[in-house]
Amino acid sequence: MTTFDTLAERYIDLWNETDPAARRRGVDEFWSDNARYVDPMVDAQGREAIDQTIAAVQEQFPGFAFRLAGPVDAHHNQGRFTWELGPAGDEAPIVGFGFDVAVTDADGRFQTVLGFLDKVPTA
């Protein structure tokens, strides 16, 4: 397993973490001080904004979970991976999916994540 495989798994776990304190610890651990997450719906700059974005997505899709949907492709300090969003504990029907491109800093923490949404449920 590569470093980016592990980072992608931890990233997905963080999007599924519903305990606010644990989620914030994860954001602080895995994201750089001046991190940025961007997708078509949000441009979250900084750890606080990223934490709030994750919480908002969880609120919009209660009972849903993110899962990696394929292998991680990485080189240098960047990687890309596909994910799916569907009911937790169930096979994920084609409910939501997309891919993210992540760039890490010199310490191996997320610096920038660019999200692309292929299909997302309206709630």
C-alpha cells in the first residue's frame, strides 16, 4: 500500500467521521495549516472551513457514507481517487460519485484537494 493509498483511506474516513471533536482532530492532523478544499459547490479555505464543509455534507446526507470506488493513482506529491456516496452499510447504488485530486505539503498533509462531482443526490 502506498502512502497515498493510506492518505485516501484516511481522507474518506474523515468525511465519514460524525463525532465533531474527532473529526476536527483529524482535520488538524491530516490537513496543512493553510489547506484548501474546492469542489463545484464550495471553496473552503483553512481547517475550520474544511471541518464545517464536512459537517454540512453529513447534515445534507444523513445515514450516507463515502467509500473509495477504485484504486488510488499517485505520483510525486499528488494523487487522485474516485469515491462513491450511498447509504451506510449497504451496497452503494449509483447515488453519488466523483473523484478528488489531492496535493500534499512537504510534511505529507493535504494542502489542496480539488473535488469533481459526477453525480450527487439532491438529498
